[in-house]
Amino acid sequence: MNEISEKSYAKVNIFLKISNKREEYHELVSRFVRVHSLFDTISFVKSSRKAFSIIGNFSCKMETNTVYKAYKLLEKYDGVDEFFKNHSVKIEKNIPEFAGLGGGSSNAATFLIMTNKICKLNLSKDQLCNIAVKIGADVPFFVYEYDSANVTGIGEIVEKFDEEILNIDTITPNIKCNTGEIFKVFRENFYKQISKKEADKLLKMKSIEILDSLNIKEANDLYEPATSVYPKLEEYGQIGWYFSGSGSSFFKVNNVK
Ligand SMILES: C[C@](O)(CO)[C@H](O)COP(=O)(O)OP(=O)(O)OC[C@H]1O[C@@H](n2ccc(N)nc2=O)[C@H](O)[C@@H]1O
Ligand SMILES: Nc1ncnc2c1ncn2[C@@H]1O[C@H](COP(=O)(O)OP(=O)(O)OP(=O)(O)O)[C@@H](O)[C@H]1O
């Protein structure tokens, strides 16, 4: 076999509320949904480079690429180092970066899943999740490959949510949102915590019902801090559109109730 390929999907946060602080991080209560129409493609292709390599257009250096971080966490397993001496990782990017669509996190998770399979590591989803949290808060969601899930903790608790597949449109303004900065401004100027009662209620509701009952500010606790840092974002906050993660993307769900 010369090449294997998998899709690496984007996500949106149907709602995103903060429930607590955990040291420098924030615990969230969120519904994550995969966007079927937006994905990168990751392939393992034969190579004679004799060292781990990534082929693709990235704004970051190799050492900070989430796929490289995932490789470093798997290289101690039998056969992984040898496999990537003879194969390069090719990533065709479609998911915009710094967009709140989880592109880097998704790529890392797809890499973990593909390497687990091709190198026959036999790691369970829960074991892969323990590795995923070391790469980033959004990586565990993508490891489970659910179309829709409730995500809590700082991203490590992922529970499947059964609902119809959502038809989602996204727009990504040309604004690079810095996730760390937005959480910092949230903590300093906008801090609030969702109550357990309100969180339990949202976690039981279907995504389209949640969006029907909340406006853009109510659905995402990071929208106001994000617009305070990047005021131009407000030009995109039209009725019917919602804000994903720490931005800059907005999304709309086309399914009808
Ligand atoms: C906002 C979301 O996109 C929602 O899906 C994620 O929670 C962000 O996840 P991510 O981009 O993978 O974020 P990371 O790369 O892990 O963290 C970047 C920075 O954001 C802040 N951060 C991130 C996640 C979180 N739950 N609380 C935080 O306070 C931290 O300062 C951290 O240093
Ligand atoms: N495989 C990758 N794909 C895209 N960006 C990557 C990757 N690896 C590292 N990065 C770097 O990660 C940062 C942002 O990544 P990403 O595009 O996943 O952020 P995001 O859209 O803000 O995601 P999130 O929804 O998790 O906040 C940029 O600095 C980018 O260069």
C-alpha cells in the first residue's frame, strides 16, 4: 500500500459556556458538532526522507504543528518511528487557521487515529483521549469521531449526543483570533459561571432547539470578550448566525425544527 487518506473535519460550538476556572484554564460546558462540508485531508505517502516530515502549507513551524506533537507522543510505540522514516504526512488544508473551527486539533486527532490503525498500536479511544489532552483542549472531541457531543472539563470529557446530522454553513472573517488572549479578557472583564441547573438543561437539548432559544451572546460566553478585542467581528454577528469557539468563525444551521 502506497497511500492512505482520511478526512479531518472542522467543528463548531453550538453553545459554549464557562462553568469554572482551573488554574490558567477554564472549564467549559459545550456542544461540539462536526462540520461535514469542511475538512482537511491527511495522507501517509511513501517517502525516502528517513525522518518524520509533514508536507503542507502552515503558518507555524514544524515543532509547533499539532501533528508533530501527536507524533512525538506516539513515537515510543513499536513500529511508529520506523513507519514515519518511510512515510511523510501530507495535509491538504481547507479549514482556516485561527478560526475557532478546531483545524489543528482535528488534524492531531486524525493523525492519532490513523497511526493507531496502520501501526497496529491497539490503543482504545480512552487511551487515545489521554494522549490527545496533552496536545490541546479540543483534540479529545475529534478522537471520538462523534458527529455531536457534549464536551465538559477543559475538553477531556466527551459524551456522544444523539441527534440528526446538522447542515452547517460557516464564514470566517479575515481576523486571526488569539484563543489565550480572549480567555484572558473573559477572565478579567466578563467572568461569569453557568449554574449546574442551566448547564444540565442545555446538555439535554437538541442543537437546533438550543439555537432557537439563545441569541449569539447567550450561546457563547467568548463572543463579548472576542468582540471587545476584535471590534470588527461585530459586523458579522447577523441574526441567525452564531459564533464558534474563540472565533473568528460564525456559523448557521440550516436544518428546520
Ligand atoms: C475555545 C475552544 O475552541 C472551544 O472549543 C477551545 O476550548 C480552545 O481550545 P484550543 O484552541 O485547543 O486551546 P489550547 O491551545 O488548548 O489553549 C490556548 C489557550 O487558551 C486558554 N484556554 C484554552 C482552553 C480552555 N478551556 N481554557 C483556557 O483558558 C489558555 O490560556 C490556553 O493557553
Ligand atoms: N495542523 C495544524 N493545522 C492548523 N494550524 C496548526 C496546526 N498545527 C499547529 N497549528 C497552529 O495552531 C494555531 C491555531 O490553530 P487552529 O487553526 O486549530 O486554531 P483555531 O481555529 O483557533 O482552533 P480552536 O477552535 O481550537 O480555537 C496556529 O498558530 C497554527 O499555526
